[in-house]
Amino acid sequence: MGKSFRDYRGYNSERDNRNNGGRRSGRDVDNSNVTIYVNLDQVFIPDTQVAKLLARDGQQIEAYRESYENGEDMVRVVLRPRIDGGYNVELGRHRVIAAKQAGVGVIEALIIG
């Protein structure tokens, strides 16, 4: 079973909203999680995983590819830095594959870890 949004630091809004009535204050904000644009050449997905996802979820990936080609706004992906450089995909593998197929150069990402 996959990971839920609550498994990722920075997604749990209850943590951000505690003790302040839903308002975010400077001491509650985790600045280590920043949204940036990442070059897709730096995002690593094993070829075997790509092939598996294309075989299983090809229609979904195709729909995402068309969305990227049409310039639609997409949900950011969640990436984790690799020790040897680049990033592993924590959330959004389908979107990364679709963006690569569409020839998009960069993708909006939340960097964790």
C-alpha cells in the first residue's frame, strides 16, 4: 500500500495549525520544505519501475502527459535528495513520467528530507 500525505513532513496541516487557532506563526513554519522547480534530468526513476507503471497505469499517465502539453497547472511532486545528487520521487511518479514524455524541462516539486 502506498504512503499517504500524512506520512510526509510538511503536509500535516494539523501540525502547522496547532496552538494558534489555524493561523501560521513563524515558529510553527518548517522552512526545510520548500517548493522549487527541478530539472527533470535530475529526477531518478528506475526504468523497471517506469515500465511497470506504464503497463499498469498507461491511461492515467497519458492523461497527465496531455495536461502538461496543454500547459495546465499540475499538483507538485514530492522529491527527496539522493546522496549522489539528484532526487528520488516520493510522491508523483506518474506525473514525473508524464512530464518527461511531454518534454517538459522542469517540474514543480516539494523537497523533503
